[in-house]
Amino acid sequence: MSDLDEAIELHWAALLLHPSGHSDQSKSLNNLAISLQDRFKQWGMMSDLDKATEFHQAALLLHPSSHSGRSRYLNNLTNSLRDRFKQWGMMSDLDETIKLHWAALLLRPSGHSDQSSSLNNLANNLRVRFLQWGMMSDLDEAIKLHWAALLLLQARFMQWGMMSDLDETTELHWAALLLCPSGHSHQTSSLNDLATSLQDRFKQWNISSDLDKAF
């Protein structure tokens, strides 16, 4: 038996000890779901992914809208649904993923440490739906959300000087540029902002490749 299989068995045992109404039931559901999802990624058994999704949904139901940890459980469920969409291509899974990302974003208002990641996650899934259906409203919304995430990271870098924020800003500028097809109204500004971000990173680390790309 692999370590992962054993972990799943132990999480099952823990869940049985945390029946309905137990304060730790949601934690046990979440732990079991994550382990099943990990095994799915290793072996590709859809039954594991379906079970993981079911347990993530059950854990979320135990965290009503007023619960402080609800955004984390929303995010866990979106990861499971996104994996299932990649396997089967069911638009209902992608639509539900986007709906849940919107809900998570509402729980992460201005100043929340995870707001930029929520903005980016939502933008990425809207882009996927645009690629499926070609709805410009999804693409436009994705671009707006990427810009919002970028502004947050840039502000935090200016305040704290954390290189991880600058690196993520650069990655998001690349993502925003990919979202803007040739002739899109935001293409020029995306190119300019990406160049600025690369120049800023060159100033910090003196990596010549960043400067080359900036020009």
C-alpha cells in the first residue's frame, strides 16, 4: 500500500469518527477530498475525482456564507470541478467553477491577502470559457480582472518590495497580453505595462534577459 493510499484510509477512519454535527467534520471531509484528488492526479481514476468533488461540496455546505473559512472551501471545490472539466469537458462544471470563484472573490474584499489570487483565478476560468464559446463578454471581464489583480500586486510591491509580488506581476502581465488578441484596445497598454514590469525586475536582479524582453 502506498503512503497516499494509507493516508486516504486514515482520513476515511477520521471521518467516521466525526459524524454529522461534529465540529471537525468539515476538516475531515476536506482532508479526505484533497487526498482523493491527489490520488486522481497520480492514477487518473475518475471515481477518486468524483468522490473528491462530492466531499468538497459536503464540506462547503457546512460553511454558510457568514463563515470566515468559506472562501477556502469554495476554492477547494473549484479546483476539483476544474479538474473534472479538463477530463470530460462538461460546461456545467466550468460554469459552476466560475460561479464559485465569483462567490470566493466577494468574500475577499479590498485588503484581503488572497484577493489578487481570487481575481486571477476567476480571470483564468473566464478565459477558458471564452475559448469554448467565444463570448467577448467573458474575455473583456477576464482582462478587467487581470488588471485589478495586477494593480493590487504592484501596489503591494511598491509598499513592501517583495520580489515574489514583482515576479507574479510580470507573469500576470504576460497573461493579460495573451488575453488581448491583435487589434484589441488593451493590447498596447498590456505591452507597455509588461515592458515596465520587466524593467523593474531587471533593476532588482540585473537579469539581462528581462531587459532584452522589455525592449
